[in-house]
Amino acid sequence: MSGRKERKLATSGGRFIAIGAPLVVVGIALAIVLDGTARGIGAAIAVLGAIPIVVGVTLLLSAGVEDRSRKEEPFA
């Protein structure tokens, strides 16, 4: 059973990914469909949506490392 800290990190990571994924999808769709300045706006929305996804993946990786270190198994 995972500890409280790992569960909190993993839950927060999942939430950040859930926040960022729709923004990336909408931004990519706008960039594909539109042209000119609107394409740049779509790309900017996709980049802004990618930031929470990176934060979420980092939190999930941190939860995994925390779990491994708690079990005192070599992982490096």
C-alpha cells in the first residue's frame, strides 16, 4: 500500500494532466483548421496546455521515486 505522500502526489499529477489535455487538444485543432494569426493563437494555447501536462508527469514520476525510496529498493 502506498503512503499518503505518494497518493497526494499522484492525485495532483492526474489533475494537472486532466487540466492540460483539453487545452492541448483545442490548441492543436485551432492550429490545424485556421491559418494566419489564428494558427499562432492555436499554437500558443497548445503550449500553455502543455505546461500543466509537464507538471503532472513530473509529479507522477516524483510519486514513483518516493514509493521506491520508501520500500528501500535500489533504483539508481
